[in-house]
Amino acid sequence: MEDDAALIIALTMMFAVIPLSGGLALWLILRARRKSDAPPSREMDGTVTFPVRGLLRGGRFLGYSKNNLSARFAVAPDGLRFKIFRFDHWPFAEIAQVDAPWNPFSTRIAFHARSGATLFVDVAGEARGRELLRLLPAGLVLTPRALALRDSGP
């Protein structure tokens, strides 16, 4: 009798729970991809809300925070605004360098703060990365890789 209950639970997991949870994960990923492919939007104050595929914030001592489902990112006249767990703001004066490190899965733009923290912004392709880099003020220091991405293409 107990073996029958264990078999029913195992079969239910195999044929119902695992495919349904996999389907839910796939739906969430596709929904996030669709949102990240939307064009950037401009607000009245000059802020450009930029759709992203994910945000990753790393600190000096190997700690990091990541958000791929409800990430928010905007380039405002006074700095970067983003949401990983809570909304945060980095003034442009606090950004030491902007990089475009190689990533095999997406186009990634890295903002290195003077405090040692780094914000990685994953966007939907090189064209979006180029667009993001062109939104930044001219005074920011861009690495050769970021300059090459910004200046390539139309």
C-alpha cells in the first residue's frame, strides 16, 4: 500500500510537475525576452528608460545581486537609475569607467563605480548596446572595447 502511494507520487512528479514547472520557466524567459526587445522610452525630464535582459551588481568582496525578471534600468540626465532589489541611483560623477566585456550569451555593458562596485547591464544585442553607449555623456571614460562598440554600425 505504501509502495503504491510512493509510485503515484513519483509518476505525478514525472508527468505533471516537472513539465509544468519547465513550461512556466520557459514562459517567464520568453516574456522577459519580449520585454527586453521593446524600444527605449523617453520621459519628459530627459530620462531614457532602457529595456534590459538582466542586471548584475557586483561588489569588492565577491558578493553580487542579480535580477533577470523584473530589472529596471534608465539613463537620467544626472546618472543611472536601476532596480535590482530596490531602486538605486549612480550619479555619472561616481562612474569611473564603462566597459563592454565579452559575453558569449548577450551584449553586456559594465559600469565600474569609484567605490569598487560594478553594474553589469545585459541588453538585447550589439545594436542595443551601441544605443545605450551613445546615450551616455561624453565625459565618461570608455574602454577601447566600449568605444569600438559605440562607434561601430549605423
